[in-house]
Amino acid sequence: MGSRVLVVGGAGYIGSICAAALRSAGHQTVALDDLSTGHREAVQGELVVADVRDRLTVARVLREGRFDAVMHFAAKSQVGESMRSPVQYYDVNMGGTAALLDAMDSAGVRVLVFSSTCAIYGDPRYLPLDEAHPHAPVSVYGDSKAMVERLLAAAREREGLRVTTLRYFNAAGAMPDGSLGESHDPETHLIPLALQAAMGKRGALSLFGDDYETRDGTCVRDYIHVLDLAEAHRLAMERLLAGDAGDAYNVGTGVGTTVKEVLDAIHRVSGSPVPYELAERREGDPPELFAQADHIRTQLGWEPRWTAIDDIIRTATEWARAPRY
């Protein structure tokens, strides 16, 4: 029989797909989400509508549900917004995690997988980025996640919490059957924005700079399919439940794709070119970001299956053509 898992932020893009993958692997899941950015329609099974900062409610849900583990996706995640509203970001991301840890402690739940980000590294001092790279975030969002990682490391060392943090690179794609996908308002991610432009659902895409020192002048990023992220979460959780203390892992393919290569792939997959307009570089956009992910491969036996950008975009395209929510 599988484990019982509370998926905090389980109505969001990554949380809902991770929950679906956990159920497919034989685990039982309950989603907890305040629906501020998530979608009720994305939850398959029980949904508890609550704010992660509500210690009493979260503790009650954990006690009554007799959960074995928690996966924590609930966060505010827009870089630009974080610079305009820093207090809100520290409150939700750092404060919400502290409240969750307090609720877990009172309910006797000692296993946590945390959704982190490569934004904690800041501008790369070397590439590919490995887990030993210094933490020097350049946004409030990245700093809030780095603060959470420090909190979790202290809880592991001082309080015996078994916790693993997964540092995502650029999550992309959708469930191949079209059941779950990416739906943000406002949308800020390249692939869904470019697909909407290609399908005539919005105006021309803004391409922020084409004069970087990269192979075609546009930024390079490491796109990781959301199902590969889900598999990383499952493996991390199962290792923690087996008694491991936890660790921090990059989750990326190790392959960099330029913005123009993404647009070319969308043209190939969808049959429609992406209209775009050249815009000024965005402040804080490094020319290249891609992962060194050997640690998770060695320790957890994880291996990405969706390594071709066309395959990632194919699932995103099917979702964009007929989104359920």
C-alpha cells in the first residue's frame, strides 16, 4: 500500500501534476491550496481549501489525515512581482514554510519534499550549475527560496526533519493525455506565451534581447518536463520515507536551449510560426542557465525521459489548443 501524502499547493501547475504522478505510482494524495493561483479543476481527488500560513487548519488536516509525508509547492513565484512586493513574498514563501513546519511538528509528520529553484544561485559564476554553486539570488523571489532552504537545513540538523529540496530549472510541458497543464494569470513563461502568440490568442511575443554571447544571440535555458520533475519528487519522497535524512538536488536536463530554438521548435510542432518583436534585454536575465544534475542521478537513480525540446513542446501544444481550465 502506498503512502499518504499532503500536497500543499496541489491545485497549481507542478503540484497537480506531481499529485497525479504519485497516484499513478500507488500513493494516496490530498491537495491543500488557497486557490489564489491554482485551479480547483486541476485537483483529482480531495481538496482542502486553506492557506499554508494557517497553522491550526494545516495541523488539523495533517493529524486527521494521518499523512506520512508532505510535498510543499505553495509559493509566490513571479520574479518581477517579488521586486515590487517583497514583504508579501517573504510572508508567503518564508512565513508559509515556517507555519507548515510548525503544523507538521504538532501533527508528528517528519517527511517533507520542498519545491525550490535555480534562482537561489543568482548570476552563474560557472556553468553548468551544480549544487555547490554559491547562493547569490538577484531577486526577492530567489532570496525567499534561499531563506527557506536555510530554514529547512537547520530543521534537518537540529530537529530531525527528513527533508529534500529540489531546485528546478525551467519547468515546461503538460500531461500527454491533455488532462493537466500550465494555466497562469498573468502568464510569464516563454513556452505558453509563445504558443499563445503562434495560435493568435495574443499579440506578438516580446523577445528580450538577441545580442547575448550565445550561439544565436538569445538566452539559453534548461527546460525540464513537468513529468520528469514529478518523478524526482516521487523518488525523493520514497527515499526519505525509507529513512534518509534528505539532501538538495538540481533537477534539470543539463541541456541548454536558446529562445530562438524554442520558437523554431514551436513552429515545427504546431505548424505555425511565432510572431515576435525584439525588445530590450530584461534586467537580471543571465545569458545562460543550465544544470549539472549528476547528483540526483547518482543518489536517487533519476533520469529525465523528456530530453528533446520538440517532445516537451508537443505536450504543451496539445494543452494550449484545448486547455481544461
